[in-house]
Amino acid sequence: MVNKKTDVQWLDDVFAALAHPIRRGMLEQLVEGETPVGVLAGRYRVTAPAITKHLRILEEAGLLSRRREGQTLWCRAEEAPVKHIAEWIAHYRRFWNSRFDALDQYLKTNRKNKK
Amino acid sequence: MPATKTHQLQLVRTFNATPEEVYAAWTSPEAIKVFFKPGNDFTMGRVDMDVRVGGYYTIQMLSKEGKPHTATGMFRDVVPNKKLVYTWNRLDGNDCGGNSAEEGGLKDTLITIEFRPKGSGTEMVFTHDLFPNDTSRDAHNKGWTAILDQFVRYHS
């Protein structure tokens, strides 16, 4: 799902998902481990439909997944958005470091030529 | 996993040259044509630098097959010999995985370069910010980057 969206759209979704204190609170709990939806919802004084809406927004941003086990609906935090960011960082870390190596060479050559 | 904030890349490098020399290299098309070349499989195409606040730049790198890899952006801040701030866009999409042109490429990321004298050389602090727009700054103030950092720790 994440890969089919544009990067910009995907980031917008992640930002929007994280823009609400309840959704941030839910994620903070979920990064500690998979949690039953009842436990997650029990922390907030909002209606069941409101909880469902928050979960759906997190899910659409790729930050959350749900699975049913018997009577229990479990929620967990998803790593895809974080992996995407980490890949971006790794790509540019390599790109810029090799540009800086080349810049170092350029500056050395430039100095020699001046002398 | 990076030790810096999850949403940005910060690199510090020391050069055996004055801040004036390092700054001149970052702003001169002739120098950029030398040090921006990403390996021997590439040649450099057009390089335009209009180094003033609101001015645009274009850096075109050409692959062996003649495929252009173009970086463009606008200067946001220019302090000669001290600081450069500009946006970095890769709209042709020949970027890292997933940023195809159809998908919008990599838009409006922000590069900040600071040049500080260090002994007889220069310490360059280079920051590439993935989420530089207002939305992200707001979100940052609201503490969501802390959550992303938590994610990284949790999954690494």
C-alpha cells in the first residue's frame, strides 16, 4: 500500500495521522508491543466510532495493522514508514559522503594549481 | 540506524581549505561539474547557479546511457563564506528507490550547509532535511518525531 502512493502523498498521510493527540497516544502504546483494541480504546473517553476512525486513519497511513484472534482484535505498529525513511537516509548518506570525498580532492588539486 | 533525528541526515566534514575556498566550490558551476559527478559512469550536463535568495539552481548529471539525473531548487538563505540554505528537488525521479517521476519525485527537501573556520581549515556542517515544510515543522513541535524515533528503536 505504501509503495503505490507517491512519496509526498504518503508523507502527508503520515503527518495527518500523527496530527491528533489520541492517535499519537495510541502509537506510543503500540510501539511497546501488540495491544488488544479494547485496551487501546479504554485509555480514552471517546465513543467507539471515534476510536474506529482513529484506527482507520493510522492504518491508511501504514502505521498500524490489525488482526483478529478469536474474540480479540489486536493492533500493532508497522515498520514500513520507518523503513522507508531509513532507506532514504542511507541513500543520501552514501551520495553526499562520496560528493564530499570528491570535493576534498577538488580542493587539494585547486590549491596545488594555485601555488 | 542513524543516530541523528530520524527525519534528517546530518554530516560533518573537515576540509584542509579556508571557508572561502569551500564556499566558492559549492557555488561555482565549474567546481560542481567536478565534485558532483557521481562516479565514472556519469558525465555532467548543465549546471546553473543563481546564488542569491530566491535564485534557482540546476545540476544535471548524465548516466552512461544519457539518462539525465537532475537536481533543482531555490536558494532560501545565502551568507557568503558562512552559510547556504536551498531546497533540493529530484523531479525527474532518477533518485533512490520509489521516487519515480510519475510518483512526484523527491520534492522540496531542504539542504543547509554551514562553513565554520577550524584551525587553518573548514568544518562543514551539512544537513539534509526530509520534512522541511510547515506541516512537518508543526508536527515536529507537537512531538511526533519523537514517536518516529521510538519506532526506530522498537524495530531495530
